[in-house]
Amino acid sequence: MTQHGTMARQAATRTSADGAGRCWFCDDAARTDPPPTGWLYDDGMWRAGHAPVGHSIPGTVILEAHRHVLDQVELNQNERTSLADVTARLISAIKSATGCDRVYQWATMDGYPHFHVWLLPWWESASLRGPRYLVASVFGDAEPAQREQAIAMADAIRRAL
Ligand SMILES: [Zn+2]
């Protein structure tokens, strides 16, 4: 299943924009692609896992709120104050595990109106930067080597957290 196919199926199963329908992030039965090697982080408010294989480059982590909220406006005070800390912890772990120079952050809530942030490693040696790098780093099909790399990277990030 490609990312675009998955997203199209997800959109087809969504019955409303307010969370009344099945949400890929809230409903484990609807989550067709769990994070490889399981969750890297979970404190009850936030959880994070490596991006599903085939959705992004190895080393990409998706941070998501446990609660079904759209964006920072709907976060409670505890979530607001802890978001920067958990994001910083994940960025440090991604840098340590991948040796990247920056960690790009990308949040559109396009597939589902549930707060989640993509954290992607970026290197100075990359031929692309900014939004072009983000677009080129997210793709529909993973080569077998990328599956192995994603699993190895998830393990390395877990050890660095
Ligand atoms: Zn949700």
C-alpha cells in the first residue's frame, strides 16, 4: 500500500472533521501502519514512533498528541508546557542517532485533524533544503534496504532518548 493509497482510504473512512469518525491516530484498529519496532516514547500525553516504513526517510519520527486535538489552540496547559520539552528530547535523539545537522518539523494535519508533527533529519550535504527537501523525503514505496534502515534507525533513536 502506498502512502497516497493509504491516505485515500483513510479519507474515505473519515465520517466527520470533528473526531466523531474513526481517526487513524486515536483508533488502533484504524492504524494500518503502526510504528516499526513500536513506540519510541509515551508519557500519557504524547507519544512518538518512527514513521511507518515507506512514508518517509529513515530517522523520521512522528510525535502525536494522545488526545484528539487539532492544534496548539486546543491543547490544555499541561500539553502546552510539555510540548517543547518532548519535542526537544526527540530532536536531540534524532540528531544523536542519525548525525544530522538539523531536524525539520512538518505539521499539516491534512490526513486527519489530529495534532501530529513530523520530525525529519536533514544534513548540510543534502542537495535540497526547506520545503523541497520535505516533499522529496516523503514517498509512497520503500526499498527493502530502507525498511532495514528504518528499523535500525528506530532502535538507535530509542537508545538515544
Ligand atoms: Zn484523533
